[in-house]
Amino acid sequence: MNKGHIYFEIQADDPARAVRFYSLVFGWKFDEIPGLPVPYWRIETGGSRGGLLKRPAKTPPPQCGTNAFVCSLEVENFDATAKTIEQLGGIVALPKFAVPNTCWQGYFVDPEGNTFGIFQVDPKAR
């Protein structure tokens, strides 16, 4: 039976840059795990568990669709988080939009070329 637990991974060409980006945007903690076949960091989010690894293969060319499982992260303030993402080198992939009666959602690309989303719960979103 599926208990709904999640483990996610982020691939990066420059792991130090990715660690800095996600630490500053979401306050995540990273611990390098030595002895694995690729450089790897455990991510402590305060919720879901994850990892960050040195990208083992080339990314799709720019302007192509995402070839991955895209995660969206809940934030308390969409606009403030979006501003931080852009200040740290992230770019807007799909601007903020309302999921009616549910949340505000948007998608970004991190400095490593990975797509991710953020959402702010708001039952009045329209």
C-alpha cells in the first residue's frame, strides 16, 4: 500500500550553485554523502526527503519540454518567493496563475536548468 511518502532528486551541473540556490530560496539543509558513485547530497526540507546529485547525463536542449517529473513546493508567500527565485538566477517558465478556489501556482527554471513549481494555498484564488 502506498503511504504517500515522497523522495525527490535534483540533478545539477554545478552542485555548489544548486545547493546555494535551494538553501536560500527554501531554507533547505544539505549534507554530502561520500562513497557513492556520483557526488550526492541529502536534502533536509523539514518535510519531504530528497537528494541532489551531479548530473550524470546531458540536459535536453533549451526551449524543449521538460523530460522529468516536475515537483511543486508549497510556499507561504508566492510573490516574495518568486522574487527571491529571480534574484538568485531562476527564471519564470510559466507566470503566476490561479487554480480556482485552490491556490496560486507558477513554474520556474533553476540556474541548473531544472523546472520546478511553487504554489500558495488560497481558497479564494481566481
